[in-house]
Amino acid sequence: MKIAKKKDDFSKWYTDVVLKADLADYSPVKGCMVIKPNGYAVWERVQEAFNVMMKSGNVENAYFPLFIPESLLNKEKAHVEGFSPELAVVTIGGGEKLKEKLIVRPTSETIMYAMYSKWLKSWRDLPILINQWNNVVRWEKRTYLFLRTMEFLWQEGHTVHETHKGALDMVYSALGWYKNLYQDFYAIDGISGIKSKSEKFAGAEMTTTYEMLMPDGKALQGCTSHDLGQNFAKVFDMKFADRNGKTGIPWQTSWGVSTRSIGALVMTHGDDNGLVLPPKLAPTQIIIIPIFKKSSNNEKLLKFCFKLKESLKAFRVKVDDREDQSVGWKYNQWELRGVPVRIEIGEEELKTGKLAVVRRDKNEKSTISNKKVEEGMANLLEKIQKDMFDKTRRFLKENTRVVDDYSDFKQIMSTKRGFLKAFWCEDPDCELKIKEETKASTRCLPFNSKVEKGKCIYCGRKASQRWIFAQAY
Amino acid sequence: MKIAKKKDDFSKWYTDVVLKADLADYSPVKGCMVIKPNGYAVWERVQEAFNVMMKSGNVENAYFPLFIPESLLNKEKAHVEGFSPELAVVTIGGGEKLKEKLIVRPTSETIMYAMYSKWLKSWRDLPILINQWNNVVRWEKRTYLFLRTMEFLWQEGHTVHETHKGALDMVYSALGWYKNLYQDFYAIDGISGIKSKSEKFAGAEMTTTYEMLMPDGKALQGCTSHDLGQNFAKVFDMKFADRNGKTGIPWQTSWGVSTRSIGALVMTHGDDNGLVLPPKLAPTQIIIIPIFKKSSNNEKLLKFCFKLKESLKAFRVKVDDREDQSVGWKYNQWELRGVPVRIEIGEEELKTGKLAVVRRDKNEKSTISNKKVEEGMANLLEKIQKDMFDKTRRFLKENTRVVDDYSDFKQIMSTKRGFLKAFWCEDPDCELKIKEETKASTRCLPFNSKVEKGKCIYCGRKASQRWIFAQAY
């Protein structure tokens, strides 16, 4: 069960952890991965958490078809241009060559909005607030587990509003949910902001994002929330009788987060012993391991363990009572799988009622009295969750640097990387040159950025705000 | 919002209800449907209920690829023959013609078992108990909402066991869960049993099923649970080191239930006013409707309604406080959507504290004291759930007939239909002839069928058990 060192070979370490912690595996289909039960259980926690947030905003789940007729996808020009190199196309169905090709959805704007257009009649039908959890396909030949796969799972929210303000409020609500999801559940700090013109979604007026910094100094885009303006509404002929009896054109948003986020989770928190999961997303939060003795008392020991499990039923707990594996093997196994807390129960613990508790994130041992174990565990899990987040907050701060000189920029990007805050004139040519020369792209313009007098780091022309640059996954 | 009468035109009535209760809609892709939030919310209740059952059996959720390489699907002969006429095939990916075609999964045996074969080493790895909730595609040109669609949602459980007995136990556990799901949640009685050779799953040794009878006298197969024997294990070269250090070949099962079941739900319980949902699957269980007066007191009325909603928070409750719709319109609207209980709140109810309560299934009005409303509602919802099930139990009994004469058989099948219990010699030729002549197929051999001395209803040769015959959806 050896895994590479995180510092020595980050990429190999990452793949080792994903494979050996049984999160995912390669499949016989190039570009597609299998999400194993351990990995999928994390995604189920994410779904639960995000469903609660969406429900608070009156968003409902639904399901739209996997296939999009080619003609429908072609309706919005920028959209189809953005996606056409990545499409999987069905040309044969039921043994016959199809008259019109069907595209396996890379995203569902077009198929959903064709329906919305049919449903929308009056302002009374607005807002339309629908989400779907599904699978989408964007062609890839190389697989990087979770991070780059041809098929991935996500949720895509698609809403329709009477006014632009209504749509913008939705864009920021969704982004707020994502920020909450990443900070409070994934325990990963990041920077929210607006994407540049060249980085925004194909067909959107504006794209907002939550950008995280991975331990190797590369950025990972956590989600996107788009203001679609009236672009798709016009193309799909969406109209409604407004409050004044006139014909209105609605305003739209779309937003999504995918299983890529599990890749970010692994990279951010994992260590040389494997996965480290934040308590809120851990399928198993506490593992109880009885230390069997060859001689005696194992029955009593097991009874104690299962009673302990029962008193911890507010949490997700397992007892590892396998008799054919050593205690050391079990410790390694559950560390590898990232379980936040391990409780070791031997004869000593049975006698004293003081439980030996090890937290996975810091590998620190402490004792908790069996009498106060429920409260103690609640506090410990909360503390672990918080400490894990704080660690990423420090890392983000330490690795976000202000630069005003392009040679510094290049030097940093070729060594330690990280987020660089640099003035940019907002000319796409400069953005492209920087990317060609340093592999760093604009990640976002952070919200509430100051307007200052500055000079574009590339061309020296006037610039008024510092953008975040980074090399990105 | 007029819908056809259930007795006059059952098929039109069904489609009217599905469309007008906002359960689903036709999509721009022939054969594919859109499941609208109202319909999807029912599916979410089903998922919740079934996840609990599966978890009790230690089954875990996971996710496997959408695409299956053609060569992999072709490995099991009976399997590929069964599915090949229904396949959707991807021939273009990322702008290039593919060297090997990819099949959009019609079911996932082959892709999952290729992985299982890789994972399985020792008896310690067994049983493998994995389920996935996903979308599958089986080519269809005609759409019958929920009942016949090219793409549908389902769960597919796939397990691997050391022994044939272990696999058989799993087959019957899964079927037991389905029976529980249909009887306790969908409130639909049915008959469980074994499929005939010609009706079993392509590649299975034995297929078990839960067959329900729709109000038009036609059968609907509710689910299947298959004993796959060692067929796939051999084809996919699945082996394991057994407890005696020898090489064993494992035994497998697969089992599934799909969104077709929502079609059964609509057909079984609906009436001329629309949908009737059993409380356990109803997204909204109780609708509170304030009877606004033009003159006064509406604020007090609303306050009362929301306080009532608060005291009913153990249930899924909504208050319809829209001011631009009449009370009568709202009654119709919520009846159409099948909400099990309506509470009407007017000035009278405010004064007396006696609430007017209408149950959807029987359209019966009663009063419940506001003081005991929580208990009263719990009892009422339970009673509705039970009454709805009992009604289907009576219907099933009344429409399951023993026949021993083929002219009776033909006569019944051409008029009132229903389930017919008839001796059959188990020769596929007789089965085929009966189907050609009456459109009735064997639905199942019920569990615990008596072994008797009988004569095949078609050929008169020796037969020992009565099979269930019906025309089927």
C-alpha cells in the first residue's frame, strides 16, 4: 500500500491516494473513470448539503434528456463554438443511421431552454428555478482521476427571471452556496470573483467563480455561476406577458459544481499517509478499533466497542472487528481512507474508561472520558473541521503574492507558482501572451477589488485593478 | 385543465394527468421525456426509501461509466443479442471518427463486471455489493411518458458472492425490498414470482419479478431481480482464491427498478380529477388553503395558516397564499397534483378551532380539532396510505381469474383482461402461440405455487403449475 511522497512527486502521490483509498479507478473506456463506493459516498454528502442550500432558495430538482439534437445545440453561436471540439455524437440508434445526429450533453442549456420556452407564458410563471444532478460528457483522451475525465457528475442549476436584477441576485446566491460548500464542508479557502472575457462561459454575459489554490501552487476552479443575460432567451424565443400586459424577454442564469471538487479535496488535505477527510464530508467520521489480545477478554472488548458505537450514534461510526488483520494494518488502512478520528480500545481503556483518541489531520493523540464521549467527539470533529479550513486559509494567504514586475511574475510562475495579483489592462492579447509565456491565466477579478492607478504587468498601459493569475488545472 | 375520463379513454386520461399534473413533458428528442420537478420529487422520495433498504443490506452506491466499448458488450452472447436492437451508438468523439464504437449503456453488467474482475482477488473481497442510480438508454421511437421512453432513470444493483446460496439470498432480498417499496410506499399490491425462460433477462439463469395489474387490465412489471449464476463471471474471467486456497468462480446477481414505476403509480391511483399520491411518496402531503374574504381579517387568517404549518412540521406541508387565484381554482389545482390532504381555513375555522380536512383519495371531508392536529394528521395520512393499498389488493383479487379453457382465456383477454391463472406445459412454443393469438404473455410463476395435476391450456399436454398470464405494458 505504498504511496509516493506528496513533496517528491505530487502528481503520482495524488493518483496513488485516489486509487489506494478506493475513491476511484480507471475504466476500460479511455477518459472515463469509475467512482468507487468510498468516493461516491463523499459525493452523496455533497449532494445532501447542496440540496439543503438550494431548497432554501426554492430551487427544485428535475431531469432533462441526455441527448441534444444537433440543430438545437447549434442555436447559440458562442455556445456551440465553445463546446464543439469536445462533443460525443450518437449517429446510430436502434440499428439505423440517424437522420439527425444526437449530441451527448456537454451541459444542458439548450435542451432545458427549449423546454422553458414552451412552458413560459406569464410573469406568474417566473422565476423558474430548476436544478439537475446528472452526468455530462466532454471529450478527453487523457484521464486525470476526478480532475479531467470525459464523463463527470455535477449539478447544473438553470433559472429564469423577470428582471436582470433578479437574475444577478440568483448568480450571487448560487456562488454564495458554493462558497459555503467549499469553506464549511470541503474546508478549502479560496477567492471568489469574476472571470475575464476570454475565460467566461461560452454564451454568458458574465461568469463568477470560486478559485482554490492546490498545494503544488496551481489553481483549481471550484465552480461557476453565470449571468446569461438575455442571450439564450432571445435565441430560444423565450417571452412572457409581463405585469403591464406587455411582452417581456426574461433573464437567465446557470451554475454548476462537479465531481472535480473531490480532486481538490484529495489534493488539499491529503498527506503521505493518504487521504484526510473533513468530518462533514467523511462517509465514516469515527473508526473504533479494538486491540485484541490473544489470551482473553475479547468478547468483553467487543461489547464495549459496540456499546461505544451506540452512544456515538449521532455520528457516522464503524467498528473494525475483523480478526484476521493486525491492529497496525487497520490503523494504516483507516488513515489511508482519511477517517477523521480513530478510537483505540484495549484493556487499559476498558479499565480506566479513558479513551485513546487520534485525530487524522494532525496525527495527535488525546484522551476523552468515556462518560463525556458524545460531547467530546462533537467538539473534536468541529475543531478538526475548523483547523483544516484554517490551514488552507493560511496557505492561501502565504501563496498569494502582489507583483508589479513581469520578470518577477515569470520567475515565480516557473518556481513556486501560487496566486499572483497583478495589474492587467484587460486586453485579451496581453492575457494570451502571458499565458503563452508563463502558462498562467487570469483566474478572476476578486469581488470588492480596489480601483487603483496601475500599469498592465505585460504591456505597461493603464490598468485599474489587480487580477488573480495562476497556472490552472 | 380538462382531462379525459379514466373510464372513457384510459390512455388519453393517463397522458393528460401526467402532463397536467406537471409530472413530465415531451422533449425535442423523439423518445426522450423531461421529468418535471413534481415528478422528480416523487422519484427522490423513492430513492430515499430504497437507499435505506439497501443500506440495511450493506449495499453501497457508486458510479460507473455511461459508455461501454462495443467489444465489452459483445462478450456475453445472450446479453448482446437481447440488447443489440435497442442500442444508441457513439461513433464520433472530439471531432474524430472513433476506432471502436461506444455504446450508451442500456444496462451496466458488462462495464461493471470488467471492473469487478479486476478488483476481485480473494474470498475476503466478497460479497461485492454495489448499486448505482443512473440513466440508461434503450432505443424507442414511440414515447409513452414514464412507461416507454428511450432514456430512463433507474437503480441497478450488481452483487458478487462466494456461493450460489449467497447470490440467491441476495436475489430474494432485493425482490423483498421492491415488494416493500411497492406495497408500503407506492401502495400497489402485486404478485411476485419467477419469469419464464423466454421472458427472463438476457444472460440470467433466473429472473424474479413483482407484477402489478393496472386499471385497464394490463400488467406492469414493477422490477426484476436476477440470478446471473456464473455466466458473466466466466465470460469476464472473474476468479478468487477461496477459503481452501483453491480458485473459485463467483456467483452474481443484478436487480433494478426504474422511473416506469411512476407510470404505475399514476395509473393505479389517479382519478378523473387527476393525480392521487400515496402520502409516503407525495412531495407535498398537506396543502393548507386560506379562504380569503374581500372585506377583512386576511392577515389573521394567514397568520393562523402559517402557525398551523409550523405545528405540522413533521409533515411536508405548504400554504397556498396566492391572492390572485380563487379558492375553487386552488382546490382543483391541488387535487390535480394529487396532494393527499387539503385543509381549508376560513373564518369559521378560526373561531371554532375545528379544521375542515379533505382527503384526496376518497374526496371525503371531516373535521380535526386544531389542538390535536399533529396526531390527527399522522393518523389520517397513515389511514390514506393503507386504504389506497387495500383498494389495489381488492382490485387485484377481483381481477385474477383461474381459467382452464382456452376459449374462456381468449374471451377474457379480448374483453376485461386482468391476470389469468392457467396451466402451461412450459414449452416456449405454446407460450408464443398464446401471445400471438391473445397478446397475453406469461408474467410469472408465483412463489409458493402449488404443484398440481393439470393440462396445458394451449396444447393439453401435462402441466403441473398455474402461471400468471396477462397483456403487458
